[in-house]
Amino acid sequence: MHILIIGAAGMLGRKLSDALVRRGHLRGSDIDKLTLVDVVEPSPAPAWPEGVTFIRTDLTRPGAAAGLLEDAPDVIFHMAAIVSADAEANFEKGYQVNLDGTRALFEAVRLKGSGNGSYRPRLVFTSSIVVFGEPFPETIPDSFFTTPLTSYGTQKAIGELLLADYSRRGFFDGVGIRLPTITVRPGKPNKAASGFFSSILREPLVGQEAVLPVGEDVRHWFASPRSAIQFILRAAEIDTGAMGARRSLTMPGLCATVGEEIEALRRVAGKAAADLIRREPDPIIASIIKGWPQRFDASRAEALGFQAEKSFDEIIRIHIEDELDGAVQS
Amino acid sequence: MHILIIGAAGMLGRKLSDALVRRGHLRGSDIDKLTLVDVVEPSPAPAWPEGVTFIRTDLTRPGAAAGLLEDAPDVIFHMAAIVSADAEANFEKGYQVNLDGTRALFEAVRLKGSGNGSYRPRLVFTSSIVVFGEPFPETIPDSFFTTPLTSYGTQKAIGELLLADYSRRGFFDGVGIRLPTITVRPGKPNKAASGFFSSILREPLVGQEAVLPVGEDVRHWFASPRSAIQFILRAAEIDTGAMGARRSLTMPGLCATVGEEIEALRRVAGKAAADLIRREPDPIIASIIKGWPQRFDASRAEALGFQAEKSFDEIIRIHIEDELDGAVQS
């Protein structure tokens, strides 16, 4: 079993690589080769075990995608993308990386198969709930149309359409998964509009102050990084026969308000931690967040065995276990 | 007012060109220039009045799209595409013409505007109800997701997403319209699976036999060529302010069965005409048609003033008026 991860240096790419090394098998076979690809080296460069190779390349370079397929990976995880804010600020770069890069990969798989009819890998594509755009019904059904309000969302929605058509044609066996907002994101605070959802937990858990720019009634759709990795692994293993031509799935998530998030922090880490959250309303962030989805019907994914957390307490405990060696450091 | 029609040699392109010449104005201004573009010359080549130019070019050729925008057309009708069966049989050609050609045009408009901030034409894109794929609810709502089951439908759905993103960004003012199955299509019988919907009316109306390959209970969504031209013209004129970021509209149509179609033929042209329809069941065509949509909720388009026929009697009378000089020739 040979696995290829494109976008391996990102937060989820790193966690996925670790999980595959730890697990050692996928789809019932031992993993004997794991090829990690990104435009930048992971930092710090990990000491990978034997069988793991890192390749620095850019899918949008002519021939790059074909080169990665030379020894016919059985499973391809395509997670490479520039993020939403970058794609919005840099129109051409966004389409080049997120659309042309994806298409270059899909085309390389198709062309490899056309010379060798038996090559038809499982291809997992990470999409996002931002393929949807307001106005929304209270619960967004699985059959809701994709009307993205960002170029990033547009590029992901196009990726989903290509994934379905290439799968229908038999060029690969594709599964697209629309990830909820991943919380608690490890690492430093960033300027993403969604950053506060993580930072109001992450910073207080290490005794630092965090800023809350919106009201406590703001409601959104969450899953932990650990769930995200479980989603991605499961997408590689599910029987796609039941999916028909509809190859993209909205992942389950926790529908919760910021107030519920803070209550959970208080329960898990105490009042002192929750008191480290400073209210500093930011009308710009509030107006961006207002257009975001709040609740999905993910029953199609749930029927296929995908599961997310049921409470923010759980999400916080996972962060403490996976990122803080099991202890609140306040 | 300068108008550019890309795909002008096709059936609808020809009718749209004629309608614009006859009408002489659009969006409240006189048309002083009409540029018709296609990969083939219209045949027979019409004697166009002054101000009308035909250019033979291919959007997928580097620089072709930019060349067409040199004198900044105010309204662009983008109707060029290879048809469904061709796009299904020729994967690369379909993506090249229907996706890359469309993107080349959109990019050329964007780049022209980036040198001249005031250039923001109205761009009308003809899409299709085949952006939807079964299973369907009984009536397909405007908010139903696009899950095409053909590469052509995929390419049209991607065109709609690009149209919305380029419009949101202010690069042009786009309107996408999803056309019903156009009936009665003038011309010769063809091999399209949908061909019989037209031929069982068109042939009997000139005293010729036609073959019906499916049962009379088959239900579908129709509009006349005359309605299609009205849709396209209206799409050039509507106030897009009310559309928000949702730039594509399912056009109204007539929901009717083949049996109702034949009843209308009998009423309008008599029993002798209806008797020219020969039943010759074709299980392959029947199985293709089974996956087609039957009924849409087009209330969003109706609220914007789009209207289709209310009966097949009307559709047949329009064919007799527009294509048969007003008389049944049986």
C-alpha cells in the first residue's frame, strides 16, 4: 500500500502523516510507502521512519503531478490549497493553486490510467463548508446548493464537481469531505476571521489572554483536529458504492454558540481560565461571521460512519490530550 | 450599444442575432454594432445589415478572447459550447471548449477591466437544466444542488460558479440561465436522446413519419425556441441587484408528458398528423430519459419576469408561425 499526501506540511497534513505512520495500515493493507508532498518543507523537519519520503514540489508546475504518480499510489490525499483570505486577496494565485493545481492532479491520474486501465486510486479531497453561502435555512440539508461567497469557496465547489465527474468516468474513486471549522487549531493566533473560535480556548488553556470580537450568541459548526483526521482516514476506507454519483459529503460537526464554548472552558479548566477572555467587539469580524453557516444535516455522512464531538467539553479535552500533554497550563 | 454573441452560428445564436437586428435596441440603447462569433460560418451565410460583423475564431486559441473585446462590447452573450453527447464522447475536447473556452472569455473580460476600471459588461451565459442530476424531488427547487451526471452538465455547473465569482468580484455583471429542453427544435432529426420530443411534432407537421422511442407517460420540462430567445434577451436587461450573489436562474418551462404533447398535436394539426407517430420503444433511450428532471420551481425567474408557454398547443403554434410560414404542411 503506497499513500501520497499532497499538502502534507499543513496542520492537518502533518497530523494525517503522523496518524498513518502510527497506524501502519489503510484499507486492510500494510502501508509500505508514504510520500509526503508540499511546496514547503514541514518545519521542524520530523525524523520520519523508513518508507516515508518528503518531496518538495508545486502541482501547478508542468509535469509535477505526473511525476508524483510514477509508482502509482493506491490512495491519494489531496489537501493542498491556499487559504480563504489569501485566495480572496490574490485572485490569480487562488485560481492557479486551488483550481489549476487540483485539475493538474486529476488530469495526471486520468492520463496515467489511460495508459494502464487498471490504475484507479482512491482520491480524498478536502473541501469546506464555505462551498455554501447565505441566505441559509435553519439547518442546511445535504441537497442544498453550493453558492460560495468567496473565491476559495468557488474553487472548492469546482473541485467537488470535477471530483464527481472524474469518479463517474472511472478515472479515480473520489471522496470529497466538507470539513467544519476545526477547533481548537493548535499554533499561534492568526488573522483569519474564524481565529477567535480557537484562540478563546487555546490561549486561556496556557494562561494567556484571548480576545473575543463577537457576541456569545454567535453559532457555528465545529469539529476537533482529531475528528478531522478520522474523517479523512474514513474517507479513504468507505465503500463508495453507496454514494452513487454524489461524491462529496458534509461532515458532521458540533453546532454550538460561543457562549456554550466559554461555558465548557469554565467547566473543564475553571473560572480563572474563562476570565482570560477579553470582550472587544469588532464590527468587521461580526459582519463576516454573520454570513457563515450555523447548522448542517450531516445524516448522509453519519450513515457512512463519520462522527464528530457531541460537546465543547470533549473538544477541549482532546486539545489538552493532543497538544498540552494532558494538562491545563494556567 | 455594442453587442457580442459568441456561439452565433448555432440554432439559438442565429435566432438571437435575427431578433437583435429586428429589434434594433437593447437595455434602452440603439444597437450600433453587433459582432457575431463562432468556430464555423453560419450556413447559409445571411445578408447581414450594416453594423453586423461575423468573426470566425475559437475562444480556446490564445489571445482570441482578448481580441473580441478590443472595442469593449457592452453586452456579451456567451452561448458557445459543444453539445452533451460530444462532450461525453470526447472528454478532453469537452473540457477544452466548454470549460477552458468559458474561462478564457471570463479572464479576458477581467483583464480588460483591470486596465480600465470602468469596463464591466453584462454577460449572459446559457446554462442548462442538466446541471441537476437524479435522484430528484417531485419539484426541483431553486436551491437544489447541482449534481450533474454528464461532463457537459459538470462544465455548465462550473461555468455557473465562475460566473457568480467573477460577478461578485465586479469583473462583469453576469446572468446565467438554465434553459429547458427547447421544443420544437427546427431542422433535421438528430441522434440526441432528446431528439424525439421535437421530431414527433416537427415531422408530422410537414406530413412525415416520426418515431417515438418512449412511453406516453414520460414527463419533461419544455420551452419553445421563441421563449428561449426571450429568456436570453431578458437576461441582458434585468436588474441584477435583486439577484444577490446567486447569478444563475432556472428558466420557467412547461411540465408536460409525451401523451399531452401528442394530444396537442391532434388538436392543432388533426388526427392524420398525430397518426404519423410510430411507436418503436428503445430501451436505451428510455433508460437515459428516466434520469432526466421533470418539473422545476422556477418562481425566482418568474418573479424577474421570465415566462414560458402554458401548453403544448402554444408551443406547436409558435413552430407553425416561426418555421412553417403559418401553415401545417401535411
